[in-house]
Amino acid sequence: MARLEKWKRTVDPIRGHDCLFGVVTGHPVLSDGECYTTELRELDLEHNIAVTKSGTIYELGAPADRVPDEFHMPGCPARKGK
């Protein structure tokens, strides 16, 4: 299961959808690093789980205080194997 640390609920600056931003690890397709998720479908704070439109289930770690100002590029780290 992918894990998202230092996460915050936000709006994708390009696509305009509700999503999460944070540091992803253990994603089956993406390399570890800062990431905007795809559109948020479910956010279960009682169980620390988020589900996105792509079907990815994220285990949520500690939330962030804020999305860093220095992160300007939308999207996620490079796909594994690239």
C-alpha cells in the first residue's frame, strides 16, 4: 500500500480537483517523493486512509502544516524504471 506523509488536502493547481499533496512512498508506479494525488474520492481520517480516482489507496501518515511554497510543478515524481 502506498503511504503519504506530510500530507495536506488541497486543490490541484492545473486540473482544479480536490486532492492530497505529500511525500509518497511505496507507490506501485511512482518513485518516492513529493506528489499531488489524482482526484480524491474518499478521505477516512478515523482509519488514516485515502482513496483516489485512480484507485490508489494511501495509508496516511502525519499531516503537514502546509503545502510548501517552493513546490511549483504539479504532478508526481517520475515513474519507476524511467
